[in-house]
Amino acid sequence: MKDRRKRSGSSWGVFFFWCAFVLIFFAAFNFSAALRRLLFTEGFHPRMVTKWNIPAMEAISAEKSGTPAISVRETVIFPDEALVFLKYPPSAALFTKDDINCIYLLPNSSQPQLELSPSSVDYDYGNHQIVRCPLQPRGLILSVAVKHNGNLTPGPMHRWDSLAYEAMIDRDNSTIVFVKGLNLRSGRVADSSRFKCLYGWDLTKPKFALSADAISVAQEIVRCRTPLSILNRPQRFTSSSFNDSIKVSVRVIGQRTLNSIARVKRQYGSEQLAREKQHELCVCTMLRNQARFLREWVMYHAHVGVRRWFIYDNNSDDDIEGVVESLVGTSYNVSRHVWPWIKTQEAGFAHCALRAQDSCDWVGFIDVDEFFHLPSGLSLNDVVANASRPSEVAELRVPCHSFGPSGLKKVPMKGVTAGYTCRLAAPERHKSIVKPEALNTSLINVVHHFHLKSGFRHINMNRSKLVINHYKYQVWEVFKEKFYRRVATYVSDWQQERNVGSKDRAPGLGTKAVEPSDWSMRFCEVKDTGLRDRILKTFTDPKTSLLPWEDHQPDERSKIY
Ligand SMILES: *[C@@H]1O[C@H](CO)[C@@H](O)[C@H](O)[C@H]1NC(C)=O
Ligand SMILES: *[C@@H]1O[C@H](CO)[C@@H](O)[C@H](O)[C@H]1NC(C)=O
Ligand SMILES: *[C@@H]1O[C@H](CO)[C@@H](O)[C@H](O)[C@H]1NC(C)=O
Ligand SMILES: *[C@@H]1O[C@H](CO)[C@@H](O)[C@H](O)[C@H]1NC(C)=O
Ligand SMILES: *[C@@H]1O[C@H](CO)[C@@H](O)[C@H](O)[C@H]1NC(C)=O
Ligand SMILES: *[C@@H]1O[C@H](CO)[C@@H](O)[C@H](O)[C@H]1NC(C)=O
Ligand SMILES: *[C@@H]1O[C@H](CO)[C@@H](O)[C@H](O)[C@H]1NC(C)=O
Ligand SMILES: *[C@@H]1O[C@H](CO)[C@@H](O)[C@H](O)[C@H]1NC(C)=O
């Protein structure tokens, strides 16, 4: 009897202990959910997390009970892979690559014929995730399974070569639709009377779609007058809104309507149309697997006056998220935007210019191996302000100096600017700094030159005032990778024998990835230590003699490279 009571007493203790544990556990979960909701806005860049606060099972099965759940929103078929866009309920943590499998189903079957690992899983703004899957065998339908938990219903599948893929409502209330497959001539304005925009939830049912006139059509960017009923819909893009926004597509009159995954949303930040722009100078860049150059590039440009960096990430699989996060953590305003679309560099720059127009007076379009150099020692703001004093000047064209390996055989520890000091004598091409509101409504840009509105003009900068140091031919180890990975976007594949004479190739290198014996001495015509001297003078820590982007642990470093 006594024994029994004692035992039951001790099991009550255990029971209370467990209750307390469970309570704390749930409190912690709710707190993290609340925190995430608070942070899950534009500008915040969620990281993959390995735990989720809505268990996957629950989130998936919730579909049946009518509450929103994780689902396949769309699938886009590229020539060499497929992207599955997942939609998440608000505050649900994201799955990692290890939680997800690509599954391949026969039509009308729920039993996968094949199950493969995704090549990557990335996130986009606002509760979306992009899963990259190997292409499906003929006749099979692609979807995604969350391991040991369940298969998601396949979403609509679209081919990339005929698709409206992004859309945005501009300041003047027109809709800009980015499309693939119109096959218009580059750099030319097309006859906009041949095109319409279509708005609706399901564009395969034209009866339920709203149609609007195109204002301008050029280079696979279509601008339409947005119907009032679309403009006046309440704008809800926060994570608390489950409902998808309306889709928009483009119709070639008398022919066809492109498929669409493009949702109508107002451009970021236009709610507070500021009288005064927040930043004088911003930069847009597109990159792939160049995270290791980012710290130096951002820190240096902050020093000369850049305040905001828009990074369009074309499928990086290095640690770019970590690097961006650490820069944001040290108060650089850097954001990463997923841009998985292929051969769309011009469209990406137009997209970035639109995003930047509300907060930036000027936007530079440069790569992460390009650095604005001011031989006079002035800041970029001073030079831009002075050069644009005639108010019709809306584009500064800055010549580029191409640097060579400068005798180096190994990646320079102090970064590219302090490492490479020998270059070709003559400048090669140029990059632009533009005033986004002066861009022509067509948004045409060819090789970094935007067409301007009439009444505006460009000026060419004198390279003794402002020049770009382009670290184009770095040590072989870096250069080789750059071309392997096809970041040189103008040459589709450097191993093809096409475009052998292109300026984007290394002259005399041919098409083989074999290090020429004299590589380190090539492209060296004049010694140019201007930027190196400025960097060492400005950034060297007097105690450690290190530059701020220099790695403090050589061991770690060898892992990175
Ligand atoms: C199979 O799916 C198609 C649509 O893909 C549908 O039209 C057809 O009715 C389905 N057949 C069966 C037996 O469910
Ligand atoms: C854009 O549309 C909104 C909502 O209809 C309206 O309030 C605003 O005045 C419009 N802006 C312009 C520039 O037409
Ligand atoms: C939500 O989406 C459905 C279509 O999926 C649409 O019919 C409905 O009007 C939308 N509701 C709101 C409030 O936007
Ligand atoms: C970064 O810039 C954007 C505008 O482009 C602005 O809305 C945001 O508040 C800035 N963030 C910080 C932390 O300054
Ligand atoms: C992104 O990289 C891929 C190679 O993975 C390339 O085919 C594509 O054209 C690139 N996109 C842009 C916009 O540069
Ligand atoms: C400012 O611009 C004028 C031409 O508009 C030029 O003559 C002058 O050298 C510039 N000054 C500086 C400091 O760049
Ligand atoms: C845009 O450029 C075209 C020429 O390409 C010109 O006819 C048109 O007037 C420009 N648009 C504006 C708004 O200035
Ligand atoms: C650029 O400036 C230098 C020195 O200020 C001058 O000698 C040169 O003529 C200028 N070049 C051009 C093309 O204006």
C-alpha cells in the first residue's frame, strides 16, 4: 500500500515534469514562429532550417482539411533540368535538400515510377522554394515528395521556351511582363498593337481573363496598361496571405497566349513613394558562384559611396547566402534575389532597375570582378554628381581596364584589388551608371546600355576620372572555373568552337581548358597600382596589417579555394 502510493507520487512528479517540458517546447516553437513572421518581410533573408514548426505531415495533410498547405505551385521545364516551385504556408519553416525528393509519376497514378535527389533547393521571396530536379523521362509527370511523409500533387508544367516568368507593376501603374518565346529582334521596339496582356487566376480559360492593351513591347519585355480592377485589388503579399496573386500573360493577337507563372505584384517598396530617394548610389549585379569575391567588392564600393547592392543570383551553389548574411549583419544593405532564368541577363538588369528606382538616384550595372576606380582619389558620389550636373545627363559610360594575372600563380590573399596590378593598356568596352527614372519605357538594354527617354543623354567618362578595374584574367585556377561554369554570359559555352573571336574569350586561348605555360604573364602591358595603393592605405588594419575581407585563418582559406 505504502509502496504503491509512493510509486504513484513519483509518477505524478514525472507527469508534471513532462507537462512542463511540453509547455516549454511549444512556447519555444510559437516564439520562433512569431519571430519568423516578424522577420519574414522584404529584406529579410531566411536561411534553410533543418526543423520546421509545422510538422511536414501536418502541413501536407492539412491540404485535405481545406487549410493551406505546402503545395507545388508550378513546374518549369528547362532544357537540362526542371524547376519545381513550392508554395509554403506562412511561418512554416522551409525544407532542406535532404528532406525533399523529386518523384516521377505516370499520369493518374500516385505511385512514383522513379525517385531522385534534387540538385539543389533554393528559396525565393515570400514563402516560395525552388527545387531543381533532373528532367523527367518521357511520359512521366514530375512532382516532389517530402521524405517519409508524402507526395505532393503535381502542379502545372510549363516549358521555359514559351513562358511569362516575372511581372511587376511599375510606378506609373503599368504592368511589366518578362516573357520568353516572343522571338523579337534584339534592341528594337516591336509593334505593340499586336500584343495584349491577359490577367486571371487560370489563363487557360480566356473567358475568365481580363485583357489589356500593350504600351510597349521590346526584347521580351512587355508593358501593358493595368486594368483598374487589378490595380484596385487589395495588395496582399505578406506571408499572412495564402491566396496567390493574379497571374498575367501575353497574347500575340490572332496567335497564342504564352503560359504564365508570372504573378502581378507591385514593385518592392513603392508603397512609400519617397520624395527623396534613400540612396544616392546603388549597384545591380548578376552572378553565379562568386561569393568569395563579394566581401571585398561590397566593402570597397561602400567606401567610394555605394549604399545598396542588388544581387541577382543565377543558381549559385557556393555559400552566397552565408556571405550576404554576414554583410547584412555588418550593416551593408545587400540583398540576394533568385534569378534562375536562362539567357535573360538584359531582362534581369531591367528588373533590377525597376526595383531600384524608388530608392536609388543612380544605379551602376557591374559584375563582381569589376571595381569602380577613381584615380583622382575622389568618391564616386562626387564624380557622379559633377558629371551629371547638366540635368539631361542620365547615363555615365565608364571605360573598363582589363587586368591580367599580373605574374601571380596563386589566388592573392589580400583580394583581387590588392593582388592584380598589371593590365592591358587600352580600355575594353564600358559599363553604365544610370538614373533609373530616365530609362526609356521600353526598358531596352543591350550589353549594359539602357535606352533613355527622349530628352536625356549619356556622357563618356574620362578614364583619368573614373574607370572600372576589371579583374578579368585572374590566376588560372580562378579563370578556368569562370569559364567552365559559364558565367561569361555572352559566350554560351566556351568549349564550343563558336564565337572564338569574341572579346569575352581570352584571346589566343582557344577552346581548351589547359593552362598555357605563360598564363601568369599574359595581358600585362602596363603596371597599374592605383587602386591597390588606395585600398592598402584605406583599409589596412594598423595592428594586424590585414584587410577587412582577408581571412584570418589560412587553414579555412585553403578550404574555400
Ligand atoms: C486521367 O487523367 C486525365 C487528365 O490527365 C483525365 O482526363 C482522365 O479522365 C483520367 N483518367 C482516369 C481513369 O482517371
Ligand atoms: C495607381 O493606381 C492607384 C490605385 O488605383 C491610384 O491610387 C494611383 O493614383 C495610381 N497612380 C498613378 C500614377 O496613376
Ligand atoms: C483567392 O483565390 C481564388 C482562386 O484561387 C479566387 O477565386 C478568390 O477570389 C481569391 N480571393 C481573394 C480574397 O483574393
Ligand atoms: C535597404 O534599402 C532598401 C531600399 O532599397 C530599404 O527599403 C531598406 O530599409 C534598407 N535597409 C537597411 C537596413 O537600411
Ligand atoms: C545562368 O547560368 C546558366 C548556366 O547554369 C546559363 O545557362 C544562363 O544563361 C545564366 N543566366 C543568366 C541570366 O546569365
Ligand atoms: C566637373 O565637371 C566639369 C564638366 O562638367 C569638368 O570640367 C570638371 O573637371 C569636373 N570636376 C571634377 C572634380 O570632376
Ligand atoms: C523611347 O525610345 C524611343 C526610341 O527608341 C522613342 O521614340 C521614345 O520617345 C522613347 N520614350 C520616351 C518615353 O521617351
Ligand atoms: C582625359 O583627361 C586627361 C587628363 O585630365 C586629358 O589629357 C585627356 O585628353 C582626356 N581625354 C579625353 C578623351 O577627354
